[in-house]
Amino acid sequence: MNKKVLLVIAIIVLVGSFSLAAAVPSIFDIGLVNSYSIQSFMNQEFAAYTPAIRLSGYLCKWFGVSVDVGVVAPFVDMNEPLALELVGNAVVRYPFGLVEPYLAVGPAYRMTVGPDYFEVEEEVLINARVGLDFNILPVLGVGVEAQHFINLPLLVEDTDFYADGALAETRVAITVKAKF
């Protein structure tokens, strides 16, 4: 009986030490982001996801910058050019320990890249995202976020077109981050 109590106490101390170590905010993150547009969910196009890699660096406990590189679906045939998104954000976060809410805003660029083809779209989009990270281990976090891309010239010129395409430009995502 004493061994069982000792084992339970050891597990509680071990789990408690993870949560205390997770209370220290990270300085640098490397993450994987898997996002779907709201329109893809509504049309049940579950293969139309956008995988991305995110690098984040924090200058202080609550402010940092991040860069995302994502591949927009479809990306089945590697002989075809890939549609990429390059996003840079200023990130404001408030680390509570195990839970870390954040808000990020910045420019986004869309480009098409192929073996002998490269084109950057003229429009610079504004990207805004809000999310919540759960620091499950001192070096590992998982999270959820909502993200929206705004094309300001198109919004000013043609609000009807923008309203129709808003669901395609709004995404929900699941993130996994290695924290250093």
C-alpha cells in the first residue's frame, strides 16, 4: 500500500514539475501549422488544407516576430508549380504558464514557384491571427488559432466580391510547436 501511495506522489510531483517548467515562456519556437479555410469545411473538402512551417522569436516575454511558409492546396503533382504563402507577423502574447493566448498581425505574400517558374502576386495581404497555445511540456506546445487574410485594395474596390470570398480567406488551424 505504501508503494502505491509513493508512486502516486511521485507522479504528481513529476507532472507538477512539468507545469512549473512550462511556466517559463519560450524565446524561440519552431512549429508546424495545419490550417483549413472555413469554405473548405463547409464544402467538406478535407484534402484542401494548408501545411506550414512557423519560426517565432520573442524579444521579451510578451512580444516577438514570426515567419510562416505555407503550401496552398492542391499540391499533389510535384511537376506543377506550387502556390506558397509567406507571412511575417508581429506577435503579442500573454503567457499564463500552461496557457498562452496570442494575437499576431502582419503582411502576407502569395507566390507561385516551379522548377523554372517564379511569380509573386502584386497584392500585399494583411494577415491577422488569434490563437491559444497549451504548453503541455516545457519544450512542446499544441494550439488552436483562427487566421484571416485581408486584401485591402480589393476590399476598397469591390466589397461584394470580398464578402463572397471572405470564407475562403478565413482559416482555422491546429499547431504543434517545439519551444526553446
